[in-house]
Amino acid sequence: MGLEEITRRVAAAEAAAGRAAGSVQLIAVSKVQPAERVEAVLRAGHRLFGENYVQEAQGKWPAWRAGFPGVAVHMIGPLQSNKAKIAVELFEAIHTLDRPSLATKLAHLAQARGASPELFIQVNTGSEPQKAGVLPEGVDAFVAEARGMDLPVVGLMCIPPEGEDPAPHFAALAAMAARNGLTGLSMGMSSDFEAAIAAGATHVRVGSAIFGARDYGPRAG
Ligand SMILES: *Cc1c(COP(=O)(O)O)cnc(C)c1O
């Protein structure tokens, strides 16, 4: 696979869905990947990346931003409130706004800075107990609450349950976004980004299909 093939498949999926070329943003998920793999993708001209861990991103991206103008990095992992201040300075977008206390924190930071990353609200479309995200029945109220804090909510994000057909989850997320007047849809990963594009994804988050398998090393056990 690799960047070139995934870029080509994104374009093919856009065309197959009757969507405009370039309407889907490919987020290259670079968490835990060796520097040389990320640098190869940067040298190939790709500029949009996703990270899961604030500290890891903080260590890697300042130097790459300096070396490769135009880089944007999106936070796609769970965000602890005590890392929110660093996160708003580090990322162009945060895809994992999932609770009122984090919204309040981000609103205070936005007021202090006069700027905020774009925000996606994460929805737990499968209502899985162990998974982050607002439950489907709470989405409309939470979107309104975040908007009431003047936060720049641009869309919804989901991670469908493992081992299930993701398509109904993508369709459900698209319906929730539409009824709330939100145009951003962050959905689809290495194994299912084409189905997500068919369902209206505007941002697909693809890691291993671009960079190869992640090696978490001894930490993963
Ligand atoms: C790691 C991760 C991805 C990328 O997963 P791949 O299967 O490697 O494409 C996408 N989204 C989120 C939220 C992730 O944590």
C-alpha cells in the first residue's frame, strides 16, 4: 500500500460516490511510526497528519513543521483535560471533544488565546461501554451546548465497533451531522475508508495502510 496507492483509492472512492475530487481530506495517522516513515510521506508532499498522544506529538512535530511548511496536525486520540492547553497550541483540529468538562476547558482556552482549533465531537455510535464519545441520544444537546460556548464545532467523528459492519455507523453519524447543520464527518480508517467516503466522510484517518503496521514495542506487551 503506501501513500500513493491510498491517495489513488481515496480519489477513486470520491468518484464512485459521485463526489467532487478533493472533497475528502486524507489524514495520515502517524502515531508511533518511525521518523523515517513519516519523513518519507512529508517529502512526498503530504501535509495533513493525525496523532493520538499529546506528548508524542509535542516531541515530533515542531521540527517537522519548521522543515515542511504547510503541515497541519489533527488530534484524533482521547484528550485529557490537563493536556488541553498544550493540545490547543499544537493542533489545527481536535476530533475527540466528548464531554462537557472538556468543552468548558477548551472554551476558556479559546477565550484566553482568541483562537481555537476546529473541533469534531466524537460520537460513540455503537454505545460501547468502554469507548469514548457522546452517546447517540446525547449528540444534539451536546452540539448545542458546545455551540453555546462559542466553540468552533465543525463536525462529528466516530470509531465503529470492531467486528461490525461499519456502514450503518457511518450512515448514522452522517444523519446526526446533517440534522445539526454540521458538514464535517471524520470517519473511516485503513480497513474501511472507502465505505466511509461512500457515506459522506470529509476526513478519513488512515494509518497502517499508509505507513505500515505500528510497532508499539515492549509497551504493547
Ligand atoms: C490509530 C487510529 C487510526 C488509524 O488506524 P489504522 O487502522 O492504522 O488506519 C484512525 N483513527 C483513530 C481514532 C486512531 O486511533
